[in-house]
Amino acid sequence: MYRLALLAVLPAMAAVDYVTDVAPLLKKRCSGCHGAAQANSGFRVDSAPALLAGGYTGPVVIPGKSSGSSLIERVTSAKEGFQMPPMGARLTAAEVSLLREWIDAGAKHNETPAVSTAPKRAKHWAFEPLTRPVPPSASGVRNPIDNFVFARLAKEGVAPSPEASKATLLRRASLDLRGLPPTPQEVSEFLADARPDAYERMVDRFLASPHYGERFARPWLDLARYADSDGFEKDLVRPWAWRYRQWVIDALNQDLPFDRFTVEQIAGDLLPNATVEQRVATGFHRMTLYNREAGVSRQEDRFEQTINRANTIATTWMGLTAGCAQCHDHKYDPISQREYYQLFAFMDAAQHEDIDAPLPGELGPYLRAKPSYDKKRQDLLTEYNVPALQATFETQLIKAIRKPGDNLEWDFWVTSCTAMVERCQQLWLKPPAERTPREAEMLTDYFIANVGPDLPRDQAVLDKIKELRTKLSELKRTLPRFTQAYTMAADPRAEPTHIALKGDYKRPGLAVQPGTLAVLPPFNPGQEPPRLAFAKWLTSVENPLTPRVIANRAWQEFFGRGIVKTAEDFGTQGDRPTHPELLDWLAVELREGGWSLKHLHKTIVLSATYRQSSQTRPELKDRDPENTWLARQNRLRLPAELIRDAALAASGLLMSTIGGPSVMPPQPASVTALGYGSRKWEESQGPERYRRGLYIHFQRTTPYAQLMTFDAPDSNVACARRRPSNTALQSLNLLNDPVFFEAAQALAIRIDREAPPNQKLDYAFALALGRPAAPAERERLAKYLDLQANLVAKENSAATLLPAEPSLAPWVGLSRVLLNLDEFMTRE
Amino acid sequence: MNDVLSIHARRRFLQAIGGGVGTLALGDLLAAEDPLAPREPHFPGKAKSIIFMFMEGGPSQYDLFDPKPELQKWHGKPLPESLTKQMQLAFIKPNAAVLASPRVFTKHGQAGTEFSDWIPHTASCADDICLVRSMHTDAFNHHPGQLLMFTGTTQIGRPTLGAWSVYGLGSQSKNLPGFVVLSSGAGTSGGATNFSSGFLPSTYQGTPLRSTGDPILYLSNPPGVSGDMQRAGLDAMRDLNQQRLQATGDAEIASRMANYELAYRMQASAPEMSDLSQESKDTLDLYGVGQAPTDQFARNCLMARRLVQRGVRFILITHASWDDHTKLNPNLKKNCDITDRPTAALLKDLKRNGLLDSTMVVWGGEFGRTPMQEIRNTRDPEGAGRDHHPLAFSMWLAGGGIKGGQVVGRTDDIGFNIVENPVHVHDLQATMLHAMGFDHTRLTYRHMGRDFRLTDVDGKVVKAMLA
């Protein structure tokens, strides 16, 4: 204090010393937020080298220049949000001049850089090395999973539940592995199969079914935030999004090892001699929202998409809520803001690329037709004077791109085109000779569809263009269909990634290199492109996190909750594993089993733990209310898509083709009318109406109502687990939606066609519930059928209820009862 | 707590179906939480119901609420560069010429608040209205602006204001959803994202009340299914579910049974609720029901009052679109003619029914419009409009918890920037939650490892707006 007081009067008396003068001041006033325990904005003042290195904004001390040093700007500023310290007393004039003097004298010190500047962290289970635990001994086991679960139960003095009935096991495994209920034939065959390995045979059959890929594609598409439209205002349809979905279904059906599944989706385009399929896989990154509202900053939208990609990868493969570190160091988990932008940098160096992605059989007819199509198109363009008109349009547009503000009308067209066409300005500025044929065609199509402000003033020319549009679209229809795909590719113009200060893309801070988290195994890309190296690093043998995250989500699919309940958060704020050793065992089993998901799924399904009855156990209600010990199976309400699938399958309406474009089942026009421009819902016709829920077109701003009513995710960010709700709107949906009523009508007819007259009710139960009816149920439903028949007669409504076969009308009511039972929409 | 909410949806439903639960211990089920049961907020709030009248697209504050005679001097000339150089605009360039408003403003009510000649009915409610002339937002495009207004951020995915309200307060309606959406005009940029429950359980999402077909999706029985048949079917389901409940002991089944009964009651009560023939001719005329051009909007306003009377917590009325980039004068006139009278009728009707003190009404768009003109066709200067302006715009509030008969905030002489009492969208949200009885920093939901709230990391309660 004495020295400070003197300094104020006699600033030149003695040189300011770092150790005795500067360090104590900074310690007292700044180290609470910028010290070893907490280094806000990546800035620390607890050593001279750290102080001089600065934080995410860059250096804060410029030796010799106090007036340009942001340290001085901040401690002297009066601006809220900028001044430091942010609250409490300001630095005194004497303290400020002490700092100034030290900086002006060259900011000298004698400290050497510390070895590590990262704050120390307590150990956290998820980041610890992964080894295969030895299963504890236990009785009644079928495989090592049971050793872990039953040993834990034994410790609590609790016996596992008995195995569920055969009928329940069949329906459970069928829904869990194929997402479809068993057929009556499968029910009777399985119930009659007394071989000891009957269950395993059935499981193998289901694993080999092409519906396996559909079933497990859905939770993966939840993570990939799959949708068929851009999101935001115009919410334009993405006609080829399904091509990526197709890839996921195929990959799962082929049991593509999960490490390859990972590499191809994150960086398939960077593999040597990448195949079309490997590039299609990168469509994973293309599922982000895209804002085409005119006037939106393309730079901002690209930043938001990249943020979304970084967060999605962190959730999907690392089980981390990295998004918190977009704006500041993660408050709980070891993710600094700098590390976040290192992850971000992998995706920041990539750009969109739409490619030809023909399916088998498409290429030949297309190539045969293409030359004549090209010639006809060119002839039309020439005939209608397009090259000259487009050249005029381009000249004006380019003028406005280069010098905005001169011509209001053309400014509008630049804004509009920038929103609609990716990299639009870059493409228009490219000399025509350098444009690829795809680019040239896209720009010409854009011109013909939009024409700009001048041309419409000449009605005759405009009429000709309209005529041309019709002719071109007719011509296009003659060209055989040729599937496209949305993919990612390296961006040749990529610039270095910067930390976005406070998460704001307009405030670039320090530049960062692509990289991962210090708390995880080292990442060395070597000669490989960083994104590819990162994809391989995720499933490298040193990385303990990814196999744990993937094994946990697999478990979740079969028990309704993960061993770590917060499947999206393996950080310190997430739940701890209920069975940590079991999780590690499964993770190692996955990795050492050649990353085979089918193998992992089979292991789980064959366990005695999985096969237990789901009957609640009143004696455990207080001790284990959430069934975390797994003393029984859980009853799970089916996800939105599978409720639809089960109704269509039971009724026989289901069209079981695998893959292909999305479909639009019937729904009232009022659902999509709520969106911008009152969008039309083009109802699919014929068998396409009866495709599985997985294939329903997902329009982001006005999604299909039944999906949302039954808790499908909104597809904007990665969803690692759905939260099933139980609402009255769901009841209305299943009772009255024409889709479900049509299923009830078809079921009534199917029962009559396929079952002997005295077995109709049992057959109906087998179709809807996979089991025969119990006597009490039989009795109750007989009473219902009588009443229903009376009502139908009294109200004379048979022909309305079932126009195709009025005599069966009472059975429509019965089918409707079955399709609305809790058991019908539940996996027991 | 999240999963308790999403898994158990009980108490009120069980009370509703009474004996349906059979031998299962009723008390155990009742102990679990019903996500829609009415709940006490942090402190007593005055706003028990909220009606948000969302005027999509951004109505022009220059032509409705914020008179700027000074603009006459600038008319046809660009603004000084010093004012506009940092400005990011959707379509026009900062050097666009100024467009002075041709509207006539007069003073209304005891406070003498100025309103434009195109909204005389709204102006007649001046003593109930708190006009905020100093709103500002971060977004200058529609969908991000709407997301900020409803969810507190410009990206899609978070819960909306209505969802937060019902999450916080529950609902008082036993037979209707807690959060209802009424729309007119074109669709909005935000679509369903303006009433989504985001990461909150879907129980809290807004239910659109449709003007064509069923008022609630799938409300009507399928063709040929009479009320008696529906009842007979539900009885059979109940008995079979009951047997299943006994066999498995899973309380979720009881909840499902209760929801089927609630659905059945909704089938009866929703048509009753939307049947406006019960209203007197005076009331219908007050709103302008059955008259051009007000009919549709008037129906929605009247419906809002009926929903409030039936205990619905949050009502979102949307009208699209006020996005007048071109032809500002005719388009604005048209929207005013549609909405002005029904809007004022709603305030008056709530008041005469003693509901205004407990119902907060909010009116406004996602941003305002520029003082400069936008011209897309240089040969039609009469077709001038205004671009989006996020830096200063007007909204108004009335009723529950709000102090009427006043103006909050002031903009500069040309309305470009705010000079007094700026109110950010987050501040509006904080103030609305305060009026409902919530500390906006404590109404949170844990998601992806973080406690989220409507106001993100900002928001200050604007005391001046509160009664």
C-alpha cells in the first residue's frame, strides 16, 4: 500500500516490478475468474507467461504499449459488459498507472512458461480407460450380461423376474428387432416350437430380416436430425434427402461395422477413391437446417449449420453436451471454448456438394437418354434466345453483386438469388467457360424460372419464356429418373477457424486448428485430412468414450432407458451408470466383436435379463421405483412410427417395400396450412399410403401430426432419446384418424377372410396382440359385439362403417377396440 | 423431475374416471404428478390467462403507433450515413430514401396516447393499453425474429412462450388443452415452431384450433361411428385395459385410460366451445362476426374470450401477414380493417365480463419497419413499402398485471433508434412471466446438461409496464 501511495505521487521513482507489484494486484482483483481454477475466456493472470499469452480474444498486453493493451482499456472502461472487473470496486487510479507503467516498461518478468496451463480436473468415469471387466459370479445366467445384473440383484437380496411367456417374448423380440409385430403364423409356429434353441433361431431370423435396418435406422435418424425439408420460413422440400436414409438402412442391414459406419458418415468423401455410397453417407452432415429467407446473412447461417454439426457429432459419438462451450468454457465438463472450436474446425473446412447418386438400374436408361435430351434442351434454349437473354441478365446481376445500392431492383434480385442458390454470387462471378455443366445448368434454370426485373416489362418476351418453361418441364419428364444426393466435400477455399467470442460469429477471436479434447486420448492427424483422422480417432482403440456411448444407446433400445439414463450426456451433469461394469463389458464386446451392432444386439436379446417378465413388482416399488436394478423388463409405449406400423401390419395394409422416397399419408389440409405460404400436402396414392412410419415425409415447420403427437423429435438437433408422453390428443388420434380407421376396416375384413368362423376372435388377438384371447376378454368382447351389432342395425350404419362389406360392420368396431388398447401400443 | 412429468400424467385424469382404477392403490397413483394440474407460481401473479395476438411479419410502427413528423423533412432523401452505416437490412440498402407516413395521429384516453387514424377502435381502448414504443430485437429476418419472440433464441428447437406458461402454471381447463392456437390470414414463417414445446414434454405444445374441419385434429368420430358406438367402444377398451392393469400393475395404463376418457369429454366440450351461436347478437356485432372483412379474425378473438372463460391458460392468435415490403398503404389498411375492431372488442368484452384484470393481452409482431422506403418496381413509386427494422418498434399490452393508459419508452425524432427505456424481447418475456408470477431466471428446465429458460441469459423485468 505504501508503495502504491508513493507511486501515485512519484511515478518515476522506481521501476515497477512484476513479482512485488503487478502479480499481487492481479491476484487480488482478477484471479477469481481468470486463475487456475477458472480461466474465463481462456485468460489467466496467475503467471506472467499466461498473462502475456492472453485469452480467446488474443493478447491483452502489448509490451511497451499500454495505450493499445486491452487490459488497460478494460480496467479503465465504464461500459457495462466490457469493463473489468465486471462488478465491485473499480481499480484505483494508482493501480491503473502501476499496470500502465509495467506494460510501458516492456512488461518484463523472469517466469518461464508453465508445462501445462490447463486447469486441473477431477477424474470422471466416462473418460477413464476402457478395459473388459471380469463378470462376477451369479446364478441363473444365460450370458455375462446376466452376471452383472443378477449379482447386483443378489446384493440387494432380490431375485430376478421369471422369463416372460413365449408369446410375449416373440412379440417383444419382433418389435425390438424388426419394429413390426409377429404374424399369426409366426405366433403359432413359435408357440409350437419346443426345440431348446427356438428362441435363438427366431432372434437370428429377425436379425436377418430387412426390417432390422428400418427398425434401427429410426433412432439413428433421430440423432442425424433427419428431415425432408430445409426448416425456417420457406421450408423448401429436399427431394433427395431420403437417399441418405436409404444408406443408413442398407448399412445397418449389412451390419457395416460401426467404425466404418462412423468414418463413412463423418468423412466418407475423404476416403481414398471414395465411392458414391461413401459420399452419400456424408449426407449425415446435410441434415442441418438451412435458412433461405431472403436477406439472411449467408455467413451467419453457415456458422449456425457448422455449430449444429459440431454439437451433433458431440452428442452422437461422444455423449457430450458440447454446445455449452459455443459461448464460454463448459461450466461442468472438460470442454474449453477453444476445444469446442477445435471440434467445430473439422466441419468448418467442409462445404455442401450435391452429387449424382444413381441407384442400381437407373444409370443405363439415363445415360442412353441423356445425349438426345441434352440436344433437345440446347435446341430449345437456342430457339427461345436464352443465351442472349441470360447474358443481359447476368451482366446486370453481376453489376449489382459488385456494387450494391445503385439499382434497387437488381439489389432485390441479388438478395433473392443469394438466399435460394448455394454459393450463388461465387457462381455468377465465375466466367461461363469455367462453370461445370451442373453449375451452368443450375444457373440457366434459375434464370428461366426467375428472369429478373427487366424482362417481364415486355409481355411478348415473357410469354415466350412461359412457353419455354412448359416445354422444358415436359422435356425433363422424358428423361429417366436419376437419383441425387446431398453430401459434404472439402472446401478448397476454407479459411482458418477462429473462436467466436461469446458464440458470436461476428466476433472472431484466436485462430484454432482442428483438434479434440485434452481429456481424451491424443489426436494426431499426421498426413491425413483432419476430418478423416478425427472420424478414425472416434473409434480408435484408445478412445473409451465412443464405445461406451454406443453400447449405452443399444441398451436403451431394449430396456427403454440406458445404463446411463442421460444417453445424451456422459458428462459430470449426466446420470452415472447404474451398472458401470456391465456398460464397460458391453463397450468392449462391441469393439472387440468387430464393431458389429448385430452381434451386440443379439447378445443383449439372448440374455436372461432381457427375457424377464415386465410385470411390476409391488415389493420393489419403494426400493427401486424406476427399476434401475432391472429386476424385471420394462413396459414401453411404442414410438410414433411403430404404432402406425403395427396398425398397418395387423390390418394387412402395410406395404413392406424397403427404402425409397418419402411418402405423404392422408392428413387434414389444416396441418400444413399453418406453415408459410399455406403449403399443400400432396397425399400419396395407392400402396404408397401404407408405407412404414419411417418413410413419412418430415416437413420441419409443419410435421406430420401423428408423429408429433406421439413424441417424435422435431429433427432440429440430435435427439439421443425420446420422451414418451401420454395425452388425450393421442387418444383422439388413434380413435379417429382416418389412417387408423382404415386399418380397423381392413382388419375386420382380414379376420373374416383368414380365420375359421369359430376362431375369429383369437385370430384378431393374434394379429393385434400376438396372443390368444383370455376367457374374460372373450366374454367381454362377445358382449361388445352384440351391442355393436344392435347399434349398427338400429342406426342403419353398416354401409357407412364398411362400404366394401357391410355385413362385417360390427367387426370394424371390434378392430377399433383392439387397435386402441394399451397393450396394442405397448411392447410388454 | 422431467421424467416424472413425462411418464406420469395422472391425478386429474384419475379423479375424472373415478372408479376406473379398480383395486390398484389409488393413492399411489395420485401421488404422482399430473403435468397439467394447476400450479402455484413463484409469487402471486395477476395474469391467470394470456392472449398473445401475434401480428406476423412486422406491422409498421410509423403508420400505427409512433408518429414522427420530423420524417417529413427527410421524405425522399437518404438518411445521414452516420446513422445507417452499421445497419444490416434484409432487402434495401442503407442509402434508401425516407418514406414519411401519410397517417394522421390523434390523442386518445386520459393519458393522451397518440394512435393512427387506421386503428380507431384500438385507440378507443387507450386507457387500458400500455403502449411500448421502445421494443427492440436481435433478428432482422422473419423466422429468426419469431423464434426470438417465442423461444428466446433465433434458432429452432426451444420451448415457446405458451409452452413455458403451461409448464409453469398448469391449466385450469379439464376438458380442453392448456395452450391453444388460433390463426387467420396466410401461414406464418414460423409455422408450428411458434407453438412447439421444444424439449419440454409434448403435453405442453400448442393445439391449433382449426377453422375448417374439426376444431381439434381428429375430434370427430369416423364416418358411421355414432356417439353411442364411441361410448360402447370406450367401455370395452376400459374393461380390457382394466384387466391389463390388474395383470401388469403398470400405472401407465391407468393414465392411458384417463386420457381416453378426457378425449371423449373433449369430443363433447370442444364443439360446444366453438359454437358461437350461443353468443348474443350484440356480442357478435361488437366483434364483427359474420361481417366482411372481420369475420375470421373476429371469430378467433371471440373464441379467445370463450377459451379464457373455460380455463385455457395460453391462447396464441396469429394473423399473417403484415410484411409490407411493397404497397404499404393499401396492405396496411386492409389488415387494420380486418383486425382493429375485433381486437378492441376483445378488450372491451373481457373487461365487461370481469376477465381483463386476470387476462394479459399482448399485441405485436417480431420486429418493426424501416423509416426508409423499399421499392421493387421503380415504375410504381406508389407501391413503396418498408423493410424490416429490428432496432426500434412498437407493441402493446393490456389487462392482467399490466398498467394501462401509458406509453413506455421513446424513439428518436426519426424513430430509428431508442432514446428512452429500451425494452428487448427478452425484457418483454421477463415482464410477461413476472405478471404470471414467475421469476424468469428460476423458471427452468434441465436439458442436455443445462438448465434452460425462456429468456436465455438475459432479460430484465420492466417495472414501468406493471400495474
